[in-house]
Amino acid sequence: MKRLLLTTLILTTALSFAAVPANAGFFSEYKAKIEIKRELKNEQKKLENIISKQMEFSNVHDLKGLSSLYTADFMNNDGYNKDLYMSLVQDTWDTYSDITYDAVIEEMEIDGNFATITTRETAVATVTSDEELIEATGELYSTGKCIYYLVKVGEDWKIRSEQILEEKTTLKYGDARYTDIDLITPNQVAAGSEYSASLKVDLPKENIVIASIGKERMVHPQVKCDEVFRKLPEDQVLERVFKANTDNLNEYTVASVGITKAEPESATVVRVYMSGLAIVMTRVNVIPKNNFIKFEDKNAEEI
């Protein structure tokens, strides 16, 4: 019995020593995984800080601070380089002095020294109209979905490019501020293809509404589209069909809405005036045509 116990003890001890290298390897691997997770979280915090700083600098209109977050070779999906991009940002701040921004991170991915951040963003501002048609304070509200492409520079991350997937901006004056107005267009279309734009205005039938829908290519300086106003149909929906450009340029679809009212001033005189004005703009990303792809003709007869 004693000999059996001794043998068992020796065997157990031998197994314990034999397991030491395996345990050591397990703990080393576990420690390495913890370190990788720690580094990943650290990089994620840095990336989150980039978006946080972007909002911070934008909301205090600090162009120098905002510019420091971007690489010198920055280029967005509209073909705007860093200098032009920052110039347009400054123009926006000059036009809407109280504009404020907010962004919510939806997704984040890191691949070595490269990363992507997907955000949902909003911008809100007020503006006093300098139009002769209407004297009122306007409200601007803009929403968008964006993907930022970042590269690691030393220990820091910088924004090298961005792709705006969705964008809609509405500017309303007077009675239009309390009116549901929506412009519906596709987010992206193939170059040279047709697409429709639908403008919907929810107003009482007694209001007279005139509206126009046009499109503008994203070029600089911007070329405004021609406006042809029409009285809104009975169903309060105005539609137009456009053909996307073939110049590899993204487009804006722009709708202008005027709300008029008629009030009797006397038994024989009726005063007609503009009570509301709105401008709605949506982005349409144009997918360029690749002329170097050969498609097999499925209808061709086999030889």
C-alpha cells in the first residue's frame, strides 16, 4: 500500500512538473492577448478623441485646430483637397455665425496603421434673410452620414480622406419653419443614368405654394441651377427626373419652396405676400462608369 501511494505521489509530482511549461505558455498567451486588447482600446480612445476634437474645434470655429487633424494630402470624395475644404468650412462659419455641430460614432475599425470611423452628424444654425422676398429669421438643419479614413502618423491619427454617404440640408424661413417639407432622392446613382426627385410639402389647401427642383454638380466655384417655379399640384408633390452627369462628379438636388398668403385689405383689394421660404438640398453620389470592364454577352450563340 505504501509503495502504491509512493508511486502515485511520484507520478502526480511528475505530471505537475510536466504541466509547468504548458501553463507557462498558456499564461504568456493570455498576457499577450490582454496586451493586444489594451493597445486596441488605447487606439480606439485616440480615434474617438479625433472626432471629439473635430466637433470641439468646429463649434468654436477654430480653423487652425481643425486643420491640425487632417493630413496635408487630404482629399474627400468630392475631389476637394485640404486647402479648398478648409476654405469652404470658413465660408460656412462666416455665413452661419452660430452654427453648432454634433457627431455620433456608429462604427470603428482599425487595420494596422489605418482606420475608418463611420459617424452620424448634425448641424444647426440660424440666419437672417437678406432676400427681398421675405424678412424673417431662418433655421438651418443638416444631417449626414460620413466615413472618415485615417492614417497613423507617429503616435497620432490623422484624417486622410472622407466619404459622405448621405447628406440633407434644410433652410426654412417664416411659415416654412412650421411646415413639413421633404425632398426625396436616391443616395447614389450610376453615371449617365436617370433618377427622380420628389418634393413633398404638407400645408393646408388654402395656401398657395410654388416650388422648383434643380440639380447642381459639385464643382468650385459652385454653379447654381436654373429655377423654374411651378404651382404645387393638388397632391402637394412635385417631381422631376434628372440624368446624372458623366463627368465623375457628385451632385446636389436642390428644391426651393415659396409659401404665399392672400389677405383682404379692403372690399376690392387683396394683398398677396410671401409668408414662408424654404430651400432643401440632398446629396446624390454618382458612381463613375468603368469603361474597361467587359461583360459577357449571354445572348450570344455558342459556336
